[in-house]
Amino acid sequence: MPGNSARRGRRTTAKKGATTGSGGKNRARLAGRGRTLPAEERPWHKAYTGDDVPAGTARKQERERRAAAAAGRTPKVGTRGAPLRAARAASSRPRVSPGRKAPAPKAAAELVVGRNPVLEALRTHTPTTALYVAHGIETDERITEIVRTATDRGIPLLEVSRAELDRMTGGVLHQGVGLQVPPFAYELFEDLLAAASEAASPLLVALDGVTDPRNLGAVVRSAAAFGAQGVFLPERRAAGMTATAWRTSAGAAARLPIAQVTNLTRALQACQTAGFLVVGLDADGTTDLYDLDAALSPLVLVVGSEGRGLSRLVGETCDLRVRIPISSTVDSLNASVAAAVALAEVARRRASAE
């Protein structure tokens, strides 16, 4: 043979053949996935415009509509299939008989923390389900009385770590003790008004949209300190008697009746019908607090919210709008501070008149 044709590993073909491809079961891997579907053609997307909308997509679209309505923008959802989505949304709502209100969600138990609030709650026989005491806390007269009272009343006493009590209270200062109580039991407004009308010096406090529970607790504490017979507040868009309000009141919430009303304006009108003078605290009021001769009359003191003060309807319902003279270097007072100043002045005037 010529040349090196006899060498080991010699090439015997004239040219290289085609590389073996995937023409069998792996052929689908090499095929394209087709065009990318736009959002309105994806059944799982909130912008889907088909008629047969899956339940999960309908919920996404409903959430998008609510979020857009709250933000004042156009919802980014499909426009077709709206009747079906509306029917599904309606079927998911609880059915209520005509003329009846939907059942309100059940409130959760509260944890009253702090040695003074817990002791006051036990002294006033507030309904209690359990007492939590942190391991290794320093005992004093209050802790001794708390443990003794809870034991005498048969309240379960649970020792927990301080870290566990921190977790239960959300990091609120608890002083090593917490009392689990059922949801706050509000008084009926009618009973509150009737009891105040029979008092020697009738005085009630109304809160118009106070949303900070610490301010609510502070107002309750001041109302109890200066001789008010009760506090009432709206059910909605206002703080309720939570554990934070309980603690801020330093136990005063256990001694002072507190009521919730559906409509604050109508409640104030009911007080006027019962012979009370409704006085609202307003930075733009025309009457100076220290010139309030009506302090000796049956009185309802109305405290506005932290930001906007008195609402329009409540302000128009008030018989008087009173301002607290303050230095020009300060724009306004905190709601609870303003309530305390006004209540102290009313109490001073009534004491001097006796």
C-alpha cells in the first residue's frame, strides 16, 4: 500500500459523515414552545379576559379591584367575564336574611399587662381566664396580692419565661405579669346615660374618632380621676378597649363604665334630650375654657381625634365649642392632654361652687 495507509488508526472514509441527531423520543425537547401568551389569555393571570374564569383568578381580580378603588386608580383586570366573576364573588359572601345584620367576627381575648392594671382588674373582679407570671421576677406588694387574689379566685396561674411573655405581649412593657381577660364588656349607652343623669354632678366624656388606644386609656384614666360617670365612643373608625388601652388607663377601665355607640351624633342628641349640655373641645372654639360658666350644668365633654379634631357633624351638634388657651409657640395639645386639662377645670369649678 502506498504511503502510510497501513498505520494504526488510519482514516478509511473519504469524508466525515453527519452527526447523529435526536430524531426519536427526545425530539420534543428541540421543538419551540410557541408564542408567549399575553396576560389577557392566561387563565391564571388577573388580566385574563376569558369567560370561563378560574376561581383563583376571580379572587385575584376582586382583590385588584378593591386595591384600585382604595388607591383611586383604574383596576388592571380583564373586562370580559365580569358577570361570572360577580356571581362567584356574591356566592362567596355569607348570606344574610333581609333586615338582619351580618354576624360580627368574634373578638379575641386580651392580655392586660403591668402590675397596677392587673391588680386593679383583679380587685374589681374583672372576668379572667388565666394569670401569667414570668420566671424570676422581683416580687413586691403588688405581685404578692396579685398571686394571692388569683389563687383565692381559682384563676389558673401559669409561669412562663420572660421571652415567652414578651412574645405574647408583642414587646409591650409587662413588668413580668399578664392577665388574660375576655373581650372588654361595654356598657349599654342607655344605661350609661341613665346612671349619669341620676348622679349629683352629671359628667360624661365622648370621644370623636380617637384612634390611638393609648390616648383612649389616658382619657379613661382622667375621666375616672375627675369624677366623670362614664365614657362613650363610636364603634367604627375609633380605638377600642384593647390591652394597650387597659394598661394606659392603669386599671381605671375596670371602675369606669364605657359604652360604644353606632352613631355618635345621635348619641349626643340623646344626651341633649336628657338635659346635658354638649361641649366640644376645639382649637378654633369661640369660648375660653376658663370662662366656661356652664361647667356646673350636666355636661358632656367631647374630645376630637388626634389629627382632624371634631368632625363636622359632631361639631355642629355641640352646644358650645370651647378652646384651651395655650402659648403661641404650640399649635395644639394631644387629645388625652386636652381632655385632662378640660376635666380638671370642670372639676375645679364644681368644687369651688360647693
